[in-house]
Amino acid sequence: MYLTNQDVIELTAWRRKLHAMPEISREEVATAAEVQAFLAGTRPDAVISGLGGTGVAAIYDSGAPGPTLMFRAELDGLPIAEIGDLEYRSRVPGKGHMCGHDGHMTILAALGRQFGRQRPKRGRVVLLFQPAEEDGSGAAAVIADEKFKALKPDYSFSLHNMPGLPLGHAWLKDGIVNCASRGLRIMLTGRTAHASMPETGISPVPAVAKLMPALTALSSGSIATGDLVLATLTHASVGEPAFGIAPGYAEVWVTLRTMTDARMEALTGAAEALVAQAAAEGGLEYALEYHDIFGHCDNDPEAAALLRAAMDAESVPHEAGEAMRGSEDFGRFATVSKSAMFFLGSGENIANLHNPNYDFPDDLIPIGTKIFMRVAREILG
């Protein structure tokens, strides 16, 4: 059931190796190869590679009838340059494991080490190392892959480390645990002019000036009241970097976020209406694109109860907590299995997720592992 001290030392070293070699979404070739190499020593009964792109699934089969439990971690890092002086800091310019996916992978690798020593008594365990979580495309690609049909999980479990919570404390609730979100790219096209005669062109500047406050004003509600609506401007550009040209083109990027998929439809409609109005008033053409589309993530009560019982058995402090503002494509697995995710505290006084100096706490490796291991042993023996 438990990791040895030597296990923890070796797993910690491996986590730090992963930390130093981040790859971003849909580019996780070396990371996937590293996962397969590490798990080879655990002698899984089958390994499926290239799943949904670069995904890897390791299967530990009892050979006896029973349910299939899938535990999922993410392969990808972020396009964020790491700062700080860690000995194992990222060696890849402009990229870093600033969300803790290196730690999540290590927890699954720890499960593989344990199931390599002792298979479950019935059913199967699937360890899924999923690509492209950060851009929202990975889980959908895995599920759509023909190779996924061989896995057919009955239950799917995942965790995410959570700065701000006491180290090793957990949040676990039924229902919505992650928000829906999508990135809206707004493209406004007018006509350039000489900077001395701006009246001869059609500038997008007035439209951008209207849209920036109007879009953010769509925000309302909160996580606590269950009605969060959030529009966050993430990027804007106008014209060319030249003093002699009055601009004729602009882009505004905004991330739209809601508690449910249904509310997202209303928010996108409101945002699109604002763009159409601003473009019409400015005599501009416009185009819209959506990127990084995430549905909301919903915990199945039965799957959550299994995690809760495991935490009780392992004396892991936990409470219901609240949903996370951030998005997670793990919710896609609710369409094929009973699924649940919990948040595991990384500490109260550390950098936040996606900060350039974030580092996953190695102390969480044995804690996350024992929760998942308890779930597996209680169901599969």
C-alpha cells in the first residue's frame, strides 16, 4: 500500500528531471518517452502510446473480472519562462512546469511502481498520461482515439495541486469543481492611413477603446454564490509599430469563464453582440475565433464518495471546499465513466499556479499516491 523511503527518493529525483524538461501542449514527445521508460521497470501488462497525440496509457491487469479504474495525469507544461535558482529549473527557454503536472505524473508513476509489485486482485488499473490539458484539446483527443476503446474505464480519478490550501489538505466536493472557459480572439479590420491624415483611414482604435471596458463589465457573481461570470482581457494589439501609419487592424483577446456550460452560451452571445455593435459603429469588418475551449468539470457523487472514503482511511484532512476558477479538461471523462477530481493543498505561502516561480512540492507525492492507492485497493483488492 505504501511507498518505501527509497521509492520516495527515486520518485522525487524523477519529478525534478521532468521539471527540467517541460514540453507544451501537443509537443510532449520526449516527456511521453520518459514516462514509458520509467514505467518499463514496473512491467505493465500493456502500454498504449500515441493516444490522442502523445498520450500514454499503462495497464495493470489482474486477469480476473472486475471494474476498470483509470487514474489520469497531464503531460504538458506551459509557455512560461521559469525564474528562480532551482538546481533542477527548466532547461527549455520560455517553457516551464508552472502548473505542477510534473508532480501529477510522478504520483501516477508511483502507482505504477506499486502495481508492478502487486497487481490488483480483480479488474484493471489504467494509468493515463494525457497530452494537451493546458489548451483544452487533450482529453477530447484521447476519448476520440480508436485506441481508447480498449480501455473503457468504469471510474476515472484525477487530482490537482492547489496553492493556498495547507500542505496535504484536500478539497473534494460533489458537482461542479472547475469552470467552463474559452478564449475569444476578436479581429477588427479597417483601413490604414498616413499618420498625418488619419481621417482618410478607418481606425479600429475607438472600437478597441469601447470593447476593453465593455467586455470586462460582463463579469459578475462569484464562485461562492455559484454564478461566476468572468471576462478577462489577456492581449490587445493595434496597428504596426510605426509612427507614420494610422492603424487599420486590431486584435483583442479575452478569456470567457462561467460556472456551467449553459451560462457560457449566454456569455459568448453577449460578448459577440458587443463586438458587432462596436464594429458597426466604427465602420469596421470583424471576425471571431474561439480557442482553448473547456467545458465545466463535474464530480460524480459515487466517484467522489470513493475518494472521500480513501482520505478518511488514510487520515488526510479534507473538506468540501469550493470549485476552482481555473478550467480542466478532465471533465470530458465524465462522458465515458463515473469521474471525480480533488484538489490537494500545496501550501499556504507559495507561488500560485502559472506563476513563473511555481514548483510542485515533493511532499505531495506520497500523499497523493496513498489516496489513489487506497481507492484502487478498496475497489479492486
